[in-house]
Amino acid sequence: MARAARTPQLVFGLGALGQGRRGAGGAVTNDVKLVTVQVTYTTASLMLALLPASMGSAVALRAETPASLAAAPDAAEIQRLRELLVRQQEQIEALRAAVTEQQKMLDRVASVGERSGALAFASPGASRTGTEALREDGPATEAPLQLRVGNAAITPVGFIDATAVWRDKNAGSGIGAEFGAIPFNNSERGHLTEVRFSPQNSRLGFRVDAAWKGARFLAYNEFDFLGAPAANNIGITNGAFVPRLRQFWVSAQKGSYEIQAGQSWSMMTPNRRGISALPENLFYSQVVDVNYVAGLPWTRQAGVRFLYRPSTKTTLGLSLEEANQYAGGSGGAGTITPPAGLASLVGGQLDDASTPPMSTPNLHPDIIGKFAFDPGSRAHFEVAAGVRTFKVFNPLTNRSYIQAGVQASINANFEIVRNVRLVTNNFLGSGGGRYLFGQAPDVILRSDGSMSPVRAAGVVEGLEVGLTPALQLYAYYGGVYIGRNVALDAAGRPAGYGYSGSPDNHNRVLHEVTAGFTQTFWKDPRYGQLSFMAQYAYLLRNPWWIAPGAPKSAHNNAVFLNLRYALPGSAPAVNAR
């Protein structure tokens, strides 16, 4: 048998180009990849000539050729191969450019996809970093500021605000409205305007998501800088604004059951969906005003709540929350007038905003129940009810008195047409004025020391319009009604709230009409969001009693402007183990 002709072989190793791997002892080594190429001797010689010098140390060459093939390559063949290499290099560069362009296109699609579909109507104060329940699987946009510790994910939340406020009367209330203390035109403050710049509404915090043995855990914390300053030079030498705890709670959910404990939004606060304390699931409007809208029932306080979800559309909740029997005086509201001899009860046993924190006696926690129904993403309905009990002791007669109060609310929001949402929130009750931003007292005192609950109601009605994915408009009407409640002391003098001759901050009604917009300049899950917000508000209050010759009402015009950078991120995907 004739022996087959031997084909020259060129064997070379590219050790310097091998991918690094970790060997024994943790040392990083390079894999040496052997490439065997069968070529003519002429081609092999040319390739050796064209190899970069930097690869010389990594190339080991072994050639087996017959002596008859040792002829040198001619110039035409060398030129042809060089042209071939140039064309191949051009093709490689074109492929690289195509890959880069495709990556840019994927990034744009991801950014647009996040905003596509039905527009979200969450309050701009929301951190936008989570959902009511943790996602167990599926795609999730991970936050670049996220820290993983085992199966737990720690995500920073919050935003940086630069807020400007102008009012045509000097309310002296900072960047938040004091609805019950609008100056009258004939007062000193009624002849002065007010301008404020502040970063106080900036918000920082974190959330921790974890799962263990089929249960999912969520811890949430956030604070702002609207705390009461301890020094009076805060506007003179340094704006050392005081941090204020807003929320700090933890929840555990397994199956249809969930328990939450800590400080959070009260369950009496309206929800946008479900019964959740996460900001994006609550309704507290889209306004810039840090005190929101007159007539909105809300507070943030410590408590424990229990949730049961019999289906994906319904949620039942029961909450036990911090109690505080309240006599008025917060947010510019009027304080009740006590009967003669019982003045010590106001500010001692009943909070009048001058009482040291956490010092008022309370018989039991406020009890709040709520039922929520979400037939789909475009509608939410809920009813809530609360029971509060007050107790005082009369030192003149050595007798104690107990009085109960009951509150209820009916709230809804639904998309009447695509990207246009109607909002209605309605609160009514006796002994529930503290939940209306403290604009009404809970009770008054009779001459014997017994109590009578004050009736109060609040409404917020409005429209929210997603004009484009980057532009949201809103308009709301808010109103508060406070019932008159009068008693006579032992000398026959009137006491209570709203009597003839009462102070001009014993308000009968408060009205607010407000509108504004939020314009998002850019939004990226990796880099955050930059938005500009503007709000106009017209406020009006009418007291129960008006002195002869005094104005019948007080009004104020206010303009709020706000630039906000929100931190990037989203709720992490956590597997329930």
C-alpha cells in the first residue's frame, strides 16, 4: 500500500490568551489551549511572520515538513493573505459594533417596558421599591444599591427633595399647611407673604426582604427631616433639620395569613390596593404638601395588624394601634375650652399638643378593622371601622368617666377610562378627630368631668390622569366638617367647642381645592428617577363664631415647587424556602 503524503502540521499554544481559572491553593493560572492546524509550510511561515510580538512568549511551535516544501512563499501569496486578514478584521469590528448597538436597544426596551401599559398612580412620596407581597420567581429589576446577605436582600429606599413654597399669607407653618390656622385678612400675618426653601421632605430608609421555610419576611424603615428642631437658630446659622421616624415595621406572611408589627401608616389611611403599609399601596394623594390634603384620614403610629387573604381579590384586616385621647391644638386646630375647675385635665389627661409625648392615659389601643376588594388592577374598594375609648378622672369628685367613639370610612379608586382614575375617600365618626390631621378634638368635657365625643367628617375626592408615561396630572377637593358640642359649667358659662364667643380657630368647615402635576425627566431602574412637581392649593376656613366686624372666613393661596431625585431599585426576587 502506498504511503499517504504527510501533511505539515503547525502546533502552537496560546497560554497568554487562556482564560484564568483558580487552581489549588487559590492561585490563578492560565489554561493553555493547543490548536492544531494543518496548513502548507508556506502558510505556516507567513502566519509566524504576522503573529504579534507580545504572543511570542506564549507560542510553542512544532513543524513537521518534508525538505521539498521548504521553498519560500512568493510575494503575491503574501499580499493575498494580508488582504484576507484585513477583510476579516473589518468583519470582526462590524460584528462588535452590531453587538454594542443591540445592547443599547435592549436597554432602551427595558426602560420603556417598565413604563408601558396602564400607568401607575402611586403617590410621589412612595419609594416605589416593592410590592405588597414578595415575588417568588420571574424577572425582577435588581437595584444596583442592593446588598445580599444569604437569602436576604437589603435595599436602600428614599429620595432627595428640594422644595419651594409660596403663600400669600404668612401661615408660619414651614413647608406643610396648617389647615386650621389660616390667618385672617385683618391680622398681622394676613398682611405678609411667605416664601420657604427646604430639603426637609427628603426621605431615606431601607427594606429587607427574606424567606424561610415557606414564609416571607419584609422589614421596612424610612425617615424624613421634618422633626421638631431643638435649637432656635435653625434658620440663622445652619439648617440642621431633625430626622423624624416615619415607618419602622416588620411583617411575616405565610400562605393567606400575615402579621405586621411596628410603626406604620394607620390602617385607617386609605389604600390604593389591598391592605398594605407600603407607601406605593396607600392613597395619600400626589400633592407636594407634606401634610397632604384637608379631609384625609391618616396618621403613622405603632401597632400590630393581622391580615387574611381568602383570595387574590379580597383582604381582611384587624389592627391594634397606639391610642391618644386628644383635646385639639395640633396643626393649627382649636383646643376645647374646659369647664371651670377642670383645666388641668386638658394637657394632662387629654393631649392638647403641649402635653409631653406618650404621657396621656389610654384605656386600650385603638381598634380598626378593614375589608378591601380588588376586582382587578383598575379598581379598589374598601370599608373600614374604628373603635376608640376615652377615660378621665375628676380630682374634684374622685370619679372616673369612660366614653366610647366610633368611626367609619368608605373609600374607592377606579379607572373610569384608560389612564384616568377617580378617587373618593369618605370618613365620618365621633371621637375620631385625631385621624383628620388633628383638625377636630376627640371629646369635650362636661361640668362633672364626663366626656362627650365630637362629631367630625372628612372627604377627599379627585381625579388622577396619566397624560403620558412621564406626565401625571391631578386635582382634588378636600373638606373637613367639625360638629359643635357645647356644655355649661357650674357657673353657667359655656364650654366645649364651637359655642358663642369661642376662639376663631374653633372651625366649622375647612375647604381645599388643589391641582398639580408631576413631570418625570428620566427614569431608569439602574440609575433612579428625576422628577419635577408643581402644586397650587386654595385653602378656606370658616369658624363657628365670628366676632362683630371680623371677616367671616380666612383663605390662603399657596404654590409648591419640588425637584426630586429618587433612588434606583425595585423589590428583589426572593425564593420562599
